[in-house]
Amino acid sequence: MDSLEIKGGNALRGEITISGAKNAALPLLAAALMTTDKLVLENVPRLADTLSMEGLLRHLGVAVTRDHETVTMSGGANSFDAPYDLVTKMRASVLVLGPLLARYGEARVSLPGGCAIGTRPVDLHIRAMQALGAVVELADGYIQARARKGLQGGRIMFPMVSVGGTENALMAAVLAKGESEIVNAAREPEITDLADCLNAMGAQISGHGTDTITVQGVDTLHAATHRVVADRIEAGTFAIAAVMTQGDLVLRGARDRHLDALLAVLRETGASIESQPGIIHIKSNGRPRAADITTDPFPGFPTDLQAQFMAMMCIADGSSHISETIFENRFMHVPELLRMGADIKVNGGTALVRGRASLTPAPVMATDLRASVSLVLAALATTGTSTVSRIYHLERGYSDLETKLGNCGAELCRIKA
Ligand code: EPZ
């Protein structure tokens, strides 16, 4: 397993072009199952997770070709079975459930199992399918779902906001007979991006981006070309890196409306932020002041930026309360930050971080995607050489990270296992 050796202490200065969003690309790739016509997706980041999803689609029978960041798919599925070995590699594989049920009336998808940040059940996905008339059984570790006469439109009420649950419900409703209403829907930009693509394919979706989405079922979907929205979590990660290293970064392709909660907190810590269409400019004004955050579904502070923000609070002036409300175990980065001299006390879902003037370089280990990048940020802000091991976690969600950071003054090099 490769490691990343990071010689920290340099201010990051320059410009980074933000890639397409992983968490938009994954459901968009699954949407290819809903038509036999050609779906062309542009700006699909080359990541372990997107390549896994492309592999699963091939396994299901879809013709998939990739040319740089453009993925072309056609032909639909000739198998409806998403096996354990593919699904455990990436839990977002469960997003083939809605499309397969909607288009073929059957799906057999392995239960994803948990991951480092929590048990992450799929009960809300299953209830959504049942609300549209599917018969769902759990047997042998698989979700076995059928809708012999096709799905019927209905009211899908989410007791708690679920991004993936909303995405599966949306894709299933698009080809159901009649009208569906998704209540307490997730409002993330990735949901809006998926709905925009499905509408381009002939779906009739309205209300996406709000907590109530209405869908008029259609008989078929047709060819379309769609460009994946920029990755707000990648952009937010680099914005935090700029502040932590007392640097000055221009993020090209990022949308400020997708990062309101983060940008407001970064201004509170003392950073200067200007934005124009497709550009966010972050400039540090010295050591950041401490600030409190609580993670929330969009438009609140994203849980996927919590670990990165905690790394920043470790070197802030003052104390910060960080509350994680989305996942039950998303503080895996804490023990590793403690190894770098951070002062963090965790009590249930809240961490109290007392800022230090600086951390100390150390060998640390990545545990999950966002925890690993928070360790990279901490190392970049710390004078001396740190090593982050198990960086395969990074490759799941950040494309060309070494190049993007290296072009802005970071000194990092990959140590082959
Ligand atoms: C998506 O995961 C993202 N992944 C996650 O990003 C992100 O952290 C999460 O949304 C929240 O924003 C993708 O989009 C591929 P949820 P998802 O369903 O859909 C519970 C990253 O780092 N829940 O909104 O799995 C669940 O356990 C990843 O890029 C149920 O109880 O998240 C969690 O506590 C990490 N039952 C909460 O809801 C269900 O059926 C929110 O989960 C589904 C979810």
C-alpha cells in the first residue's frame, strides 16, 4: 500500500481546476441502466469509485467506454444481479437498485455492509421501492426486489434525509406509472444534477433541490449528453487547505452557491473570499480564528468536510466545538491528528478542539476517504516531513491530488509500497 511523504510548511498559492463531483457521477452512471440509448457523461472524474461503478455496469451488460473524462454508455442491462464482491468495494453500488427495478422490474443487489464511518444501512432505500409497489425480500445478504407489473407512482416519505435514498427513489419514480412525490428529499447539488440529467433524458421531474420532489412517470428515457457538476467537496477541501497553509488559491469551476455554509465559516475564521461565476478565490489573512460547526444535510455544513475543517481547527487561535450529526463514527481522523500533537477531546458526536500554534510532523494512517485528506492537510500545514500511509483511500475521491497540490507549491511524493 502506497504512502504519501509530505514536506509541510509551504503556503499554497496558485490555481486549481476542480474536477467533476464523485457523488454526482456515481448516480449519473447508474442512470445509464434506465435506457438502451446512448448516455454520454462529460467531466466524470477518473477515481477508484467511478471506475468501480463502470465495472459494475459492464457486469450488468451495459456497453461502457471511457475517453479521458467522458464516459459513453448504451445497451442497457442483460443481468440484474449486483454481486457481493462488487458491492462491498463501493457501497454506492446500491444505486443500481432503483434503475434496475424501474426499467426491468427486478433487481438482486448485495447488501453493502458497513464501512469505517458507520453501519450505513439501506432500509430507507428499500422502503422507497416498496412505496412504489415493489416486493422486496432480504435473503442471503441480498436485496431481492421485484415489480412484475412495473412500478406504480406513489408518495415516498423519508423519516430522515438520505442522499442515496433520494437518488434511488428519484430514478425508480421516473419510469413508474403515474405521479410520485418524494417528501423530505435530500437537497444536495448532486441530486439536482441527477434530476437535470434525467430530465434531459425525457423524465418529468420538478422540485429537485427542495425537500419535495414531484415526478410524472414516463414510459421510456432516451439518449442525452450531460456534464457532471463540479465537486463541491473537492473545492471545499482545497479552500480549507489555502487557509491552513496561509496561502492564496483560485478554485476554477467551483460554485459558491454549493459551498455557502463552508465559505461563511471560513470568513468567520478570518479568511478573505471572493467569488464570480465558476471561480472562488480564497486568501488567508494569517492564522485562522477558531469557529464552531455542526454538520447537517445541504445546505448546512457538509459532513464530507468535517474532517478537513477539524484539521484546520487544530491550528486555529481558540477552541472549536465540532458536532457530527450525520454519521455515528466519523471521527476516525482524531487519533491520527492526536499523533501530530493536536488537542482534541471527543464526547459522543462532539469534538472539542483546542487550537495549537502548530502541529508536529509524524507518520499517520488513513482510515477513510475524508479522514485521509484531513491528514494530508494537517501535514501540509506542519513544518517538517510527515508520511500518510494507506493513501488508496484518497484515490477513491480525489483525482490527481498530488499534481493539483504540487502545482501550488506543496512538496509531496508518493512512496511505492
Ligand atoms: C452520500 O452517502 C455520500 N456518498 C456521502 O459521501 C455523504 O457523506 C452522505 O451522502 C451524506 O451527505 C455518495 O453520494 C456516494 P445518506 P449516503 O443516505 O447516500 C443513514 C464521501 O465521503 N441512512 O444521506 O450513503 C446513514 O447511515 C461519502 O464522499 C439510514 O439509516 O448517505 C447516515 O447516518 C461518505 N438508512 C444518514 O442516513 C438508509 O437507508 C445519511 O446517509 C440510508 C441512510
